[in-house]
Amino acid sequence: VVDVCCGTAYLYRGLLAGGTGSYVGLDFNGHFVMGARKRGVAVRLFDVLTDPIPSADYVVMCSSFYHVRSQEDRVLARLRAAARRAVIVSEPVRNLSTSLPGWAGRLAGALTNPGGGEYTARYDLDGFREFAARNGASEIAHEVEQRNAVAVFPGSGC
């Protein structure tokens, strides 16, 4: 598994630790990288827009795709080229930054600033479904009470 924009490496720490297979986390934020490394997780500094994405059976991006929204098709193509089996994107479609009024919404948005790149253009459910369908997602899932929607895209089979 390659976890792009892994943040605190929660996917590994909460779900994959101790399992079989390998994991590499990639993130732009040096604080996240160093924090995950201190916890013993294989994470390295990485820019999703320019750095080569390592090949893996599964390439995953959780709650970060909006950071590359203006280049979504190009970034997804790069993720798919690196994935032998599938790319899994889990993205918030209910966002505090867009649903809270005034200063509370601005604060929620500011707290998601990764230190560079985009962080204000969010997906809603219809926009995420449209993006997923346009890019050939094999599966799209969302439960009404859930904050995130998930799309699975076929990998390159490399």
C-alpha cells in the first residue's frame, strides 16, 4: 500500500499495522512525516504534484484529494499509473469549512491547510460522484450518515 498525503499515517496505525504486506506513507507536511516516523511508521516527504509515486498494489488517498482539485484528472492519472490493482480515494463530501457559518467555517478551513497547495475547494457528494464517474471508477460508495465518500479506480496492472 502506498498512502499518498498520509497525514498522521492513521490508515497504517489504525488499520494496517501488524498486517501482511508493506506500507509506505507519503506527505507534504514535514511535521506529519516526522511525527509518523517517531511512531515507527515508514513515511517520507513527498509532493504529489511532482514527485514520482512508488508502484504498489494499492494506492490510497484519504481525505486529501481536494488539495489537488484543480489538477484532479492529472493527479488521478498519476495515482493510477502507480497502482497495479486499484486506487482508492476516500474524500469528505460533508465539510465543516463549507457548512459552518462565518468565523467557525473559516477556522475549520484554516485547520485543513497542509502548508501549501489548495485547501478551500471542497467536494460535495454530487461533485465527487461526477468526478469518479468521469474517471471510470469501478465502485462509488457513500452512506447518508457518513462524512466521506469512497471511489475505487482500476489500476494500471503494471
